[in-house]
Amino acid sequence: MRKCMTIHRRLAASVLSTPMLLAALLVGGCTGSERQSRISYSSGPVPGSSFQDAAGRPPTANTLYRMAKILAAQGKLLHSETVLRTTIKRYPKFMPAHCELAGVLVAQRKITAAAQTLQHALQINPNDPVLLNDLGMCWMLMGAYEDALAAFSEAVDAAPQDARYKANMALVTGLLGRYEQSLALYQQVLRPSRAHHNLAVICKARHDYQRAAEENAIVDSFANSNAGRAIH
């Protein structure tokens, strides 16, 4: 998807509960895929492409990918989608193009198509944690929380050191109403006050205002305790 690196990097420290913001989380996934993908790919020409570089040669996969990102940033999503589909057709093992296409599709509210794109990419590169995380985001956008939990769990298994995936697992566990499990997961990657804050946001999103108030009270107790220590 389009450039949204800061949201992706802050994923473990915040809960975003509206569809638009959840879409933004998926947007960030492509950045991680660009860094983490270890799939090799040919840098040869793209047959039939009208694009050329400064030396008059057909573009590489990376050139097409960057062009698609620029088009998406300009709001030209259909054009970006076309370039990305060309990239994937010519360079099917170039994983960043799959993630970027999924993001462009989400931006167009084509969530099912985005999930299908990621599932296809996982057939090429199984157990890729970035692809699994982005797929989990798609399931979450569609309200398929059990499927999202399964995808996030696989992402955690594939990359246990990445706190973002465990935070997403905590988020969807909370959205399923499994508050204690969600809190336990958050506490593995966040300080206690932030873990309770995130759970409060989830409870509010589920219209469980009583539990949200209880969690916010715990957050306030942490703040008061810290203030007391600062005075002394």
C-alpha cells in the first residue's frame, strides 16, 4: 500500500479501532515486506512495458514498484494497480509488489481482493510474517476476527521477535471479547499502563463501557502513582 511507515512502526504502542485506521495499519505492511523479503528475483526487462529507464532499457521490478508507489501517493490508484499487476505478472517472486497491490486494493475498499492477493503471495512465499500480518489486517477489516487471529498467530510464530505482530494478535483477541488474553499479550510488548489503555479502547469499540471505565481507572492509578513518585 501507500507510504505509511510511521503508523506501522507505532503499531505495538497503539490501538486503532475504526475501519479507516485499520486500513492504514495494512498500508504500513508493505514497508516491512520490502525490508524483510529474501526472495530473489530477476531484474531483466518487462515484455510489453512502455516504460523505459534513462538508458532506454525496460524497467526492473524495483523500478515498476517505485513507480506504482508514486502513482498511489498521487491518488492514481487504478494506474498504480495496473503497474503492480504488471510487476507481479513479470516478477511473481517480488513480494513487495504483492503487499503494495493489497494496499492499493484496500484503499479502493476492495478488501476481499486484497486478501486474495496476499493469499496468492503466501503460496509463493509461505510463512512470510509480513504477508501474514497484512492478511490478518484484511480479515480484521472484514470482521473475520477468528481468521485474523489465526493469521496474526502465524505471523508471531514466524517472527516472534517482532512486537507489532503480537500487538495485532492482542488487538483482535480483545475484539473477540477475550479481554484477559488480550491484556496478557499486550503486557508482553507494552508497559502496563499502555496495555490497559489499549484494552480500554478495545472495550469501548465493543460498547463495553463498564470494562472500558475499569481499565481507564487502572490507567489513572498508574499516572497518579508516577506523579507521587515524581513529587517525592
